[in-house]
Amino acid sequence: MTTELNRAHPNVALYCRLIDAFNANDLTTVATLFHPGLVYTVPGRSSIAGETHGIDAHLDMLRSVRERSGGTLRLEPSAIAADGHYIFVYGRISVRREGRHFDSKHCVIFRFSEGRIVEGRTVPLDLYAFDAFWE
């Protein structure tokens, strides 16, 4: 739960607002935390893999994932390392879809510019299982 994380670093605080809003399905707030030039990458070969460019394209992908999972996707960070431009998040992803459940360790990397997230990358610890779940 993000309330247990150290929110002192401004980029960590912004990420915590992002994840709290995402888990609450508040994509309006999520949108305000991204830079207009956002580029986000989901690796692999699954149906959600690829690169989005811009806030609208990324929100469309998030809406699709939310819809396909019946709103069950949750991200729970447990550790965050930050510097002036990047944060590295280690945590858990949990999601249900079509009678299946995926629960795994997960990482994300974000780069910040002008006080917003300008680049992101999902890093599943078990990419094969992640791909199989979203096929």
C-alpha cells in the first residue's frame, strides 16, 4: 500500500498519487500526472504489449486493460528508489481475467520531466507468464 512508502521525494509522491488514482480507477487524475509527450512501453508479445505515445493513447490502453480485467488490476508497490529524474518501483501486480488469476512480482521504471511522468516501462519479472495471461 502506498501509504507505507516514503513520499518525501517529489517524484515518489507523484508516483504514489498516480498509483492510488489508478487503483481507484480514477483515470482523470492519472491523466494529470503524465507529460503530454509521454511514451510508455509494455514488453512482450501479448495483446497489451507495445508502446503508447501521448496521454490519450496511454489512457486508451489503460481503459482496455481495465475493461478486459473487469477492473480487477491492482498494482501494489513495496519499494521505490528515486533520483532527480527516475524512479524504480518493485511491487506486485494482481489481476483476474476470464476465470484466471495472475499474481506476480513486478517492476516499473518512470522518467520525469517538468514535474510529470514523461516515460514509463513495465518490467514483469515473469514475462512469459505475463504474456500468457494477456494473450
